[in-house]
Amino acid sequence: MPSVLVSTEIVIGTLLVVAVVVLATTYLRRRYIAKGLPLTLCGMRRTESDRWRLGLIRFGDNALEWYALGGVSVRPKHRWLRQRLLLDAPEPLSGSDSIPLLPDASRVPCSDGDRDFELALQGPAYTALRSWQEAAPPGYNVNVA
């Protein structure tokens, strides 16, 4: 009987260690990605027929970077230069298009000159993105709708 108890303790201990490692890795990855810059949760998709993928966007000095929410990579999956980024007017997400982790989010059609894509942002995050876009340093050819 003691061997069953010991085995159970080992399994529970291992699961707890794995949970702590996953949480610590997620926390440290987020801190590393932010590097003191604004970072917010958002959805991204290439076309309307694609499904939304959750991620984090970071407002860099001259680029907007999108990181996948899960995983251990600290490199952005997508990077859009501020001077090439075009933002259209936001439209509310509704029905089957809504994202449970982003309630009251708006769909923002975007383009970087080569590709079209969409971002899903909540109100304050959209305001931050628009402010970041409009606050380009002097001399930048910024395209703001």
C-alpha cells in the first residue's frame, strides 16, 4: 500500500512542478517580449475566412510586432513598419466572429502595403494603436485614415 501512496505523491509533485514551470515560462516570456514597451492582447487574421489567432502586439519605436500568445518563441511572428501601416476604421465584432477573450472587441482592417490583414482590439487597445500610429517622429510619411 505505501508504494501506491508514494507513486501518487510523485505524480502530483511532478504535475505541480510542470505547472510552475509553465507559469514561470509564460511570465518571463511576456516580460522579455515587452522590454519596457507597451504590450496588449489582440487577435489577428489574414482574411475574413481565417480564424482569429490570439497574440500580443508590441508598439515599438518604428514597428508594430505581433507575437503568438502560446509557445516559447520570443521572436515576432509578424512585424509591420509604422510608416507602411494603414489602419481603416474599426467595426464591432459580432456573432460568430466574436472572440471570447476579447469581449467588445472591434475588427480593424489593416494593410502594410503588400498584405491585408485584420486586428481585433478592445477599445483602449485600439486607442493606443491609433495614438502610436499618429505619434510618428517628424519626417515619417505616416498614412493615417
